[in-house]
Amino acid sequence: MRAFPEKLQKHILINNLSFTYATHTSPQLKGISFMIKPGEKIAIVGENGAGKSTLVKCLLGLYMPDNGSIKFDGVDIRTIDPKSLREHVSAVFQDFESYNLTVRENIAMGHGKIDDDAYVEVAAAKAGVGELIKNLPNGLDTELGAMFHQGHELSGGQWQKIALSRAFMRDAQIVILDEPTAALDPRAEAEIYDNFAKLYEGKTTIMISHRLSSCRFADKIIVLHNGEIIEVGSHEELLHLEGSYADMFNTQAKRYSA
């Protein structure tokens, strides 16, 4: 097995990628091809069942494609040591875990800097949960969850910010966010995405979001439908195209304005 490239220099190349679940007869992804440059911000959008999360899990090496390839600077994902891949890629999913542990352990478990208060606090602040932690009875060492006699319970949105903090603990080259703000209210989500470029400066970022207002920060938006790419472009380019992305965006905009 090969090591993940120490620093991406050229691109991530997805070529003619297809994937079918063992329990399905028809493919979930069909002939997907696109390129991601180092440091580029990519948004993947589409209706439920379009194949967004499946594509992300292929990029993470959790699923291996039936056909086609995923290459990082020419190195095929099939040949990369999974441990080396995980060291260079950080991911936050919508169905995140909330652990009956301390705040510190929830944010930094398995990380070498778990005892570095300043490092953990910076990660928490980037995810918008810094003030909350300061107001907890024991700060970073406050026990969370009902398992503890005096465990502090968090709301769904607060738990999601804790999960998001984990992504900032690792200095990964590639950050994958699969609906990372789904449990947050629109204002809290806007705060995170308003700082999107600053938070992920220099990082290659791949984001899935149903709220298309967040996609305006992306360098490139990929629109999926029934497992296929139907549109690619920037937010402005796709609005000008007046296709599927523009329809979805305008529908959401009307809902908010109403």
C-alpha cells in the first residue's frame, strides 16, 4: 500500500466513477467525472437520493467504486493505505456522534493535543461553540450527557457544533462536510459560512448542503441528479444558466422571503 501524498500539488481526479450498493440493482453513481484543485472549495448539491453522500464516502475510501477511479496526485485510492488517507482527510457528517464524555474528550478524543487547552479552545471557537464552553460549570472538563449524575445536556445544534469542532482539531489537507450545519438555525449556520473562506484557508474543502445560500462561498458547485452530474459551475454561473440549480435556489429564496 502507498502513503497519501504528503502535500497535494496537482489535483484530485475523479474519472468515470460508478458505484452500486450490494442491496440495489441499479447504480447510485453513474459515470461521475470532475477535478478538484488543491485548496479549492467544492459544493455538492442535489435532491435527496441524488448520490451526494455516496460520492463523499467514495472520496473517503469508505466505499470502493465498481468502475472508474479516484486519484490523489495520480495515486489511485485503491492503493493508498487507509490509515494514511485518514491522517490527511477530516470529515464531519450530519449523523454525528455525541459522546457521554467531557467537552474536551468530545472535541479532541484520539488527538495528541487533547490536553492543550488553547488548541482545543481555538477549534471550539471556529465552530462557534467557544462562548458556550466558557459558560459551562467546568469549561472544557464539563461532563456531557445523561449518563453522568450531573452531566450537562446540550441541544441538537450545540452537539453539532461540538462535532464540527473535531474537524478543526486536525490539520488535514482535505475537509469533507456532509450537511455539517443541518441542526443549526439559519443565523448560526450563516455565522459559520460567513467565515467559510477564512476557516478553511488553504484547505481543499468538499461540502454537501441542502441550504443553497451557503454554496455562494464555493469555487465550484456540482449538481447531481439520479447519480449523474447535470451541472457544474460557480454560484453566479449556475444562476445565469437558469437550470436545475437556479430552480432549487430560487425556490428556497422564495420560501425564506415568504
